[in-house]
Amino acid sequence: MFDALTPMPRLALLRTTVTGDRPGVLAFGEVRDRATVFFDGERVGTLQRDHHERALALPRARGELLVLVEDQGRVDYGPRIGEAKGIIGGATLHGAPLTGWDVLPIDLDKVPSLRPTAGTTVDGPAAGPVLLRADVDFDAPADLFLDTGEWGKGLAWFNGFPLGRYWRRGPQRTLYVPRPVVRAGANELVVLELDTMLDPAARFVPRPLLGHTEA
């Protein structure tokens, strides 16, 4: 699915309307690589390729179905080189094809510049997907290490510069912020949290936390 879109996204939102006569099982041919399912705005569950998951139960017979699909990267060796990403093989409900999908590719390069019409201060755990923004001040530019240990899964930008992805499962816990993108005074950190952020706070530590590394 992703490969049919230009430019090819790493994240996309799929939407359709379910008009069944009873709750049933939503199934995909294959998920590559992660799909979070929402029904009428409520999170139903997440399917992950590495867990060999491709089906879950919908709570009601009718409503709006949203699926947030993430491409988590590609391998550069073996038979999986050049494989397609996204939802492979379509979707079914009660075993019947589920059609009428709208696909919204998400341009990650534009995410840091998104500005909500009305922002809300977050002072506790945050359920994703959610876009978070924080202002951080420094006396002078320096290399930094952003601690993501209390965050869930997502992406981060510092002054518009992409720091990379983070994931609570590790092993890496910090993201490197290079000195040239750090300004004296005010700086902006933007985070797209896709899962659940336990503590929405920006913390910087003096050294990288990479988890277990081989000797």
C-alpha cells in the first residue's frame, strides 16, 4: 500500500465506515509493520508484525474505523529487500472484504511546523497519537542526550531537526541532540507520541544510555 503512494510515507492514516449488522473480527492480510486501530475515536488495539498479529475484534457493528499504519524500517539484506510496506492483502470483516478506504499519508517533515488552533497543557500521562511541544532554555549550545525512558513510542524533533525514533522496549533510551542545532536561550522540542507517554517531561542526561551492548 505505501509503495503505491508518492512520495512513499512512513506513516499513514486509513479511514472507512463500517455498516455491519453485528460486531465482528477485523482481519488484515498482513501488517507491515505496526497498525493501531480506532473505532469511533476509541482505541481498540495495536497489531504488530513481529508478534505475527493481524486480527482483532471490533466492539460495535457500525461506526468510523481508523487505522494508523507505521513503516518501522527496511532491511538491506536477504529475501526481504524491497518488500512492500503498509497493509498487505487488504482487510476483511466477518470474512468479507472491507472496502471504501480513504488513505491520508502523513508527511513527517511537516509535523514539527504543525500548530494547533488551541493548545492544551499536559501535566500527566498522555495517550497517543498526540503531538506535544515544549520550550527548553539553555545558557549555551552543547551536545545533549534526550532521555525518553518514560515515553512510549514515537518521533522527536529539536528546533525542527529530526532526532529519530524512540521506543520504550529499548534497548536505546536516549536520543542524541547535536550541538549545532542547539541555541542559546529558547529552543523547541516537538514529539509525536504514537503509544502512551507516562511522563510528558523533557529530560536531558550527561551521557548516552544505549542499554545492553555487546562486549
